[in-house]
Amino acid sequence: MDKLMKMILAMGDMTNQNETREDKLKFKERIVFARMKASIPDWNPPDDWYDLSVKEREKRINKIEND
């Protein structure tokens, strides 16, 4: 993951402390998905993304964040 995206996600973690777990996940999804779309114009999240549990989506987003 590039440095700019990591910095934005870290800033979001610091400023989103009073938000719910799902709100924090939505923020991370917006950032990660926008970066993916910028890198790969035809990219879309997996079709079943929103069918996954919050826990599973968090796990996958965190993996991207930590790579």
C-alpha cells in the first residue's frame, strides 16, 4: 500500500475514535476502494463484499492496510 493511503487511514483512526466500528470500516472502505479505482480504473469491490460480515470485511481491509 502506498504511503499516502497509509497516512490517510492513520489520520482517520485518530479522528474517528468516537464512531462505531461499522463507521470506521466505511471510512476505510472509501479510502481503499478509491485508491484501488485510481490504480485500476475497471476495479470494483467483490460482488459479495457487502454480504460479508463486518468482522470479515475489517479483516480484509486491515490486511490491505498492513501490506
